[in-house]
Amino acid sequence: MQFLFVLDPIKDINESKDSSAALMQATSRKNINVWICTPQDLEARGDEVWASSTQVNTDPWISFIRNDCIPLANFNCIWMRKDPPVNEAYLYATHLLEVAERKGVKVINKPSSLRAWNEKLGALRYSHLMAPTIVASKVNDLINFAKINEDVVVKPLGGKGGQGVIRITKNSPAIKAMIELITSQEQLPVMMQKFIPEVKNGDKRIIIVNGEPMGSINRIPQDGDFRSNLAMGGKAEKSELSSNEKKICSELSDHLKNEGLFFVGIDVINGMLSEINVTSPTGLREIERLSNKYISDEVINVLLQNI
């Protein structure tokens, strides 16, 4: 068997922290050949899509075996693990991967669902599980929401890892100017949510595989910041799922499976759903380190049962 991982340049993948590295190494432990490429390495020739790819050894990290241009239909599974932003290049890559999918190759996550499930907007399917939320570009509507909820966070819809997320209150100086700036003068919608003060106790990342929760961590914001993202200095702590969090996972399960979203990371703060991450969810390394289990091996085991 052979798996292809479509990712950012391999030099940018941190073996000790990156979930993609964990998944690649778990794949190798199953004696499955691991190949890598970037989205820019995909090309269509008629109705066949090829990848200028490299076969690699992943342990020790990382050595190159050989380069070849291979039809995507030759792979048993393709992991789309390119980090956001979901820009034009990303979207075109999903269209090319869809050609391979039509030929019977399992693509994770499903290309059409990667396009449809924005990591902020996707959660609106379950708005009853979320804190009060508005998505808008109109300054007055956003200001009114901030006044009603008094303390809010604002998230760019295309952001990742907490980048660009800000907190404002109804009394923040120059609130109108700030919202004008982040909406590019009412040209871009943003997500605004009621601030949850309990985030100081953590923002839980839950990894869901084929509809079932497989592990979690609690991410604690560093001093002086409300953002708990690991990329922003958040500290990972060992965590178990509460009964409410299990109910959230259960409610999402069938929908995620039906949409072909095999590997997902959801964020829950104080029992409320915050985001549904589908592009390149992180957290595997931290879960493995804190639980002393190779969760990535379990992911590949489930995958092999579903190919």
C-alpha cells in the first residue's frame, strides 16, 4: 500500500509538534509507503491527475528515497494536510483531488467538504451548542451585538491558530474604527462571539476520527492572553471528556461521517462548541505525549478498516 500526504513544504513540518508528522510515522509503522507533495505538485493530464511526489522515510525524521511523478489513482489513500489559508490555490487543489476520488481513491478529508466546511462557519450548523454568535460585515450590526453581549471576541473567517483574533468590549475606545479595520470597511464578514471568561480554565481540543472522539487536550492560555491556541503559547494539559462534551461529539458524529470528514478537531470552551477544524487539525502530538499512547496508530487502524 502507499499513502500520499499533500502538505506544506516538508522543511516547515516540525516532527515534535506536527500532527501530519505523527500520521506519517504511524503510516510507516504499518509498513505502508509514505509519499509527500505540495498542492503545487498536482497536475491534470486529461482526466488523470498526477503528483510530482517524493517517497520518504519518516523515522528518523526525515530522509528521501526517490522522486517520481505518479497518477493519484495509484495511491490507496491521500491525506490533504495543507494548512490554511483556504485560498484559490487550496481550492483548486481540492478540485484536482476530487478527480482521484472519482477513481476510487480515499481522500481525507473529502475535497468537497473541505470547500464547504469553513472552520468558523461550519460550526454554525450547531449554533444551539455555541455561545451567542454573529457573522457580519456591517459595522453597526457588529457594534450592536457587542453592546448587547458587552464582552466579545472577533475572529477572521480565514484565520488559523488564533491569528488575528481580538477581544473588545462595548466600551472599547475606537470600537467603530477597529471594526471598520477588521472588516476592510465592511467588505469582509467576520465572526463575533460572546466572550467566555471560563476560557482561562482552558479550551478543549477534541480529535474526532470517523465520527468517534479519540483523544483530547485542554489548552490553557498563557498569562496576559485569552487565546489558548498552542501556536499562541497555550499550554496543553491532559484532559478527559465530560458527559456534555461526549454529547456534543455524539451530535456531530453522523453528520461528519456522512460528509466524509474522517479526521476532525473540534474546540469546546466551558461546554460550548467554538470551532470545527477540518483542514489540518492539530493536537495529536500533545495527546500522545500526555497520554503516553500512540493515538496516531489508532487513527491509521481505523482508516485501514474503512478503505
